[in-house]
Amino acid sequence: MPFDESDHQLAEELVSRAALSLDNARRYTRERATALALQRSLLPSSVSGGTAMEVAARYLPADAADGVRGVGGDWFDVIGLPGGRVALVVGDVVGHGIEAAATMGRLRTTIRTLADLDLPPGQLLTRLDRTFIGLVESEPDDMPLPSMGATCVYAVYDPATRRCTVALAGHPPPAVVDPESGVTFADLPTGTPLGLGMLPYEAAELDLPAGGLIALYTDGLVEDRHQDIDAGMERLRNALARTGLSVDGLCSAVIGTLPTATTSDDVTLLLARALP
């Protein structure tokens, strides 16, 4: 039976839709590759805790499945401070793609600048909150906002006192591994995410004896669409309870407990162990 005009129109429509889908796929692949390259270039290539801490970190970009735009705005950093102290930072910019990665880079640079002023953790996050608001407000009206918010944890460890001062901006609480009492999640003032301009951020002190370890992470490590967050926290607790591993080995062990090889959100983990 010969094809009629309606068959030709249907074939043209199918070819047109297929071409559009291929073009969208190529554009998405280029955007994801660009965002991933930007994200990688903005994260530290290595981290060091000097003579005070043994540190290691991992970053995993989000999977591109289910319409997620892939690479997001997670970051980590380790900053040397006067007196042998060490600042530990993990943050998470809301959103995915190039805009989130670029905003992450600006926040990381701002934190380093504020850390050079040796501000206490609570004051540093308060200043960072104001800076983030300024970044959003400075965007041109015809440009999409880079993000509507971000979370962050900033901790300063002092080897002289064996104490760690921590402030949170809407971020998951750090896990602390004590050689004697095991793994606990710090009970700290949560604070609001960055960008809301609410009350000043508060800090609290944690004991971190020689051999003790603190774990900073983003919610992608413990949250999963198929699993309750309490299950993710328990999974992290059990992984951190392993003994006899270097911090680098422990990082790999924790990442290895993720339910799937690909995640719907970025995953960042920073481990720091107090040296004798």
C-alpha cells in the first residue's frame, strides 16, 4: 500500500522531533561537561591540616538522570590559621549547573578572605550571609538568579586546647568520632541557610582529643529519595565507627556505603583527625 500525504507528514514530524532531541542531548552534555570542569577547577586539588590534623576529602557530582542538571554547588576547603589552628569548611549551594558552580566559587573565595581576618566561626558566617545576599541582589534583572540559598558549616580546630569551634548555616551537623565514646552527631545551633539575612549565627565548642575525628558532609551523603535521612545518618555512623583506617581510607569506606553508584545530589565529605 503506497504512502499518502499524511504518512509523509508523520515521518517529517518524527524526524524533526528526533533531531530536536539529539540537539538537546548534545547541548546538555556540553553544559554538564562545562559545569563539571568549572566545579573541579574551583575545588582545592589537595588539602592539608599541617601539623595539627590529618585530613582527606571526596566530591562526587550528581547523576544526570531524572532531569537533574548534574553538577551542583558543593564545596570543601581546609585553611591554615595563625597559631597552628585549622579551619574546615563544607558548603552546598542550592541548585545545579554552571550558575550553582560559579556561585560556589565566589562563596569559597569569600570564606578564604574572611578566614584571613581570623573571624570566629559565628561572625564569619554572619558576614558570609550578608555577602551572599549581595551576590544575589547584584544580578541583572534579565539574568537568572544564581541561587536562592546555600548551607555551610565552618569549624576551627585549635590543637593547643584540643577543642573545635563550629557554626552551622542550615547545614547537617558534623559527626564526631571519639576514641573512647564512639560516634556521635554534634548537638549545635542549626542556624538558617545563607541568603535569608536572619539573626547572627552562633557557634559551639566540641572536644576533639588526640585521635578524635570530625566529619563534615553535605546532605547528598545521607539523603536519598528511596531512604529516610535517619537511615542515612545511621549508615554514616556505622561507617565512621570502623577502626584501623587512615582518614583517606575511611573517606573511601564511607563513600562506598552509598546505596547506589550514582546519586541525585552532589556528595561531599571532609574528614579531619586530630594528631597527637
